Amino acid sequence: MRFIPLAVAGLLLSITGTPALADHLDTKRPVKNSRAMQYGSLSTYLGGGWGFGGDEIGRFADNNGDVEKVRSGGGLLLEGGLLLSLDPGTRVRLTAGYQVDSASRVNGDTSFERIRFDGMLLRGYGPHEFGVGITSHTSVDYSCNISSVCSGDVEFDAAVGYTLEYAVRIGDFSNYRQNRRSGSSGVRLGLRYTGIEYRPRLADSTVEDFKNGNSVLGFVGFNF
């Protein structure tokens, strides 16, 4: 009758061993899922900066002899959009923004403004990030309303150009290595070069009328 205790012992071992095996298998699943979550994560992006460059659109001097210039590549930029992680070191950023360069006088003001849509492919190397992309500018308009100087608007055709970017992440490098995988919050300081030309929407416009909008912009960006 020894086979009965042996059979009972074998049955108990099989019952107690099954949950242990299930627990062992389950512990691996979160790790696999956690790794998968590194890819395809989406975050919100907000940025702002100031650009320099481009052709001179307007020049205005005050009574003290100080000169203010409005350029086709300069001015304040405010933008926002989405940041998508393709893998731990590669991201795609899609943004829409408003950029304007302006000058104000007691007797009026003038501005060169445009709305820009940017698509940028970004690649990170440690705390450094490099990007290349395309930019499309619409609602390009130069407005000048200064008494006894100028009055009216000049509209420009929509234009397409390219962008190159370099940025560095602010903060501890070890934290950066952890956060860049999960798509969590981050702050970047960088420079962006934009190559683009604007053509005025005039009946007698020629090639010589194109305005060079090439610029270098310093920016700060936040994703969260």
C-alpha cells in the first residue's frame, strides 16, 4: 500500500508547484510590457524662441537716431504640438507655431508675421539631440501702418523650406538616460536653422522679389 502515500505526495507537489510556475511566468510579463511601452509613447510639446536673419523688410529710425529693423527671418516664435517616440533614441515632433518680427513707433507699428507648421525627426546621443525636418509657412504677411511713412499690407505666397536643429537637455545625465526611454517630461535648449524663401503675391512679381527668410533661432522647449 506504499503507492497510496506516494500518489498523494505527488498530487500535493503538482498542486503546489502549479501556482509557483504561474507566478514565475507572470513576473516576466510586466517586464515585457514595460519594454514595449518605451515605443510609441506620445507627449505634449511647447516651445518658444527668438530668431535672427533674413532680408531686411523695413528700417525705421526715431528722433534719437536709433534704428529698428524688421526682417523676414527674425522675431518671436511660439509653438506647440506633439512628440512621438519611435524608439529609445528617436522621436518625431509635429508642431504649429506663430512667428512675428515687429517694430513699434509712437505714430504706428509694422510687422512681418507667418504661421509655420514643422515636422522634425530627432535623434538623441546622450544629452545631445540632432534634428532634420521640413517647415511650411502660411499666412505670410507684411503690415506697415506708420503715419507719414507707410500704410498697407503685402501678402506672400505660402512657402516650404527645411530645418536643422541641435539641442541639449538640461539636468542630470543619469536622469536623462532614464526619462528619454519613457517619454516623460524634459527641457531642452537649442538652436534651429531654417532655410526658406518668400515670394510676394504681386501681379508683377519677379524672381528678384523673393525674400530670403533664412534664419537661426534660439529656443527652449518643454515636453510633458
